[in-house]
Amino acid sequence: YFVSGSSSSIQGDAIFTTFMTVTNEPPTSAAGIDQSARLGDTVTLDGTSSFDDNTLSTNLFYSWTLTSIPLGSNAELDTPIDATPSFEVDVLGTYEAELVVTDEGGLSSIPDTVIVSINNLAPTSDAGNDQLVIVGTGEQVLLDGSGSTDPENDTLTYHWIISSAPINSIVTLSGAETVSPAFYPDVEGLYQITLIVSDQIGVGTSDMVEITGVVVEEYAQIQILELDESVASLDAESGEVTTTGNQNAYSNFLSQAILSIQEDDIVSAVSKLQKALIRTDGCVLRGEPDSKGSSRDWITDCDAQTELYYIITNTIDSLIATN
């Protein structure tokens, strides 16, 4: 026990002294709440809630021990006599740490245990597909992080940041903490936007999407060149196009459209694209390739035809809307 104080009294010529004693009780250790972490994380334990009746918590003596670690782990506590030691997670599994605290009177607590689980894997960000967009139209670019995943199907939170933007751009994101933010491209050039998703434990792997802003004429030319590459990859022998001659004629319409754009003849460019469109519209408009007449489809594979159809119509609409 501790002698904590005394008191004196005088009765006649005698002085009587009474000593008061206080019994010292063992302290109580508190190893903190159970935690979840990930492979490679540094986990910090927290024993600061431990307490004693006579010794301040800051004056307690701490003794931590990793009592259980997964097979193959080499985890060690960096400062086991501190209130908040740390260790690095090197193997998937469950880690158990035990805390004993001792007061200034030399009494020790009953051990308290904290469990750290490392079985939750990090989510993966998916910032969506790169985009080619037209600047100066007043239309927003929509980003899409809905392809992001979590191995345990945990609820995700989203954080988007503009990693880089063209010189003189003052672009900002609207809804940067949502799955699908938006922005108005204000300058030609490359916009790089990073998505970081997190689950209840913390952040996952990031992903970046690139948005290239161009003027409408450049946009149309890039789209038409991609169309031409798609057409050139089709196989007449397998029935994807009617004949090699028609395939070449289709590419010729596209080449003429590019030449018209370069000559600033948008009306002619649209006309050439519309001639190509007529040879690519049966599946979308009527459910199967047109097989007869002057508007017979030259592109006869419906999957290829549908892809080409929507790119051509989008390009035509862009040229008409901005000229």
C-alpha cells in the first residue's frame, strides 16, 4: 500500500499523529479498438486510454507484445515500450498485439489485446476511357468512374483531381467527390484527370484519364481517320464488306471529306460523309444491311456498321453545329 498523508491533533500536552493509507490498485490497460489495414501499411497501435488510480496515464510504463502474427510474417514493433508503437504489415492475415501497463507502484495490469486484420484488399480506380472533345462549344465533358471495383464489394468513395491542364486553362471540376464529375474544356490541349477511390479502410490504386480538347475541324479529321482505319481492317472474304472495290470506294469518300475540311469547305465534307453514311445504315435503321438498290450497304457486318454509323453521324453533327 501507499502512505499518502498524515494529520496531527493536540490533546492537552500530548500530540497525536494519525497516518492515512491508500491501497494501490493495479492499472487498467487499453490496447485500443480492433483495426483493419492492408498489405504494406504501417499500423500504429494506441494504448493512451490506459489508466490508473494513482499514476497519471502519461507516467505509466507500457509493454507491448505481438502475440500472434501470420505464418511467414517478420513483423516487429518499433517501440514496444511506448504508448503508440507501430509495425509494418508484411503478410496477409490477422495480427494480435497485447498490452500490459505498470504503474509507479510496480503493479501491472491484466493484459489487453487488439486485433489487426489484413484480409481486406484495396479497391481499384477506373477513370473511364480517354476522350477526344471539342472546345468552345459550351458542352460539358462527363467523366465516369463507375468501372471502379472493390474485391469485397465495399462501398466506395471517389476523389477526382486535375493532374494537368493546358497552359492558360482555368478549368475546374464539378462534383469532384462523385462517381461522375464534369468540366468545361476551355483551351485546346491535353487534360489529365486522376481518380482515387477509397473503401472504409483507405485509398486504393489510382487511375488517370486523358481528355484531348481540339477545335471542331481537327476533331472531325481525327474521327474520320479512325473511321478509315476501321474500314481498312474489314475483310471482304468473310463478308464484312461487299467487295474490296466497295471498301476502297468507301475509304475514298472519307479521304475526300478530310480534303474538304482542310480546304474549309464544310458543306462538301458533310456531303461526302453522308454518302458514306448511306452505305452504313441498314443495321441501325432497319435491323439488317441494305442489300439492294442504289443505297445498298457496302459495310455488311452489323457490329462494324453500327460503330461506323454513330461515329459518322456524330462527326456530321459536330461540323454542322459549329459552322
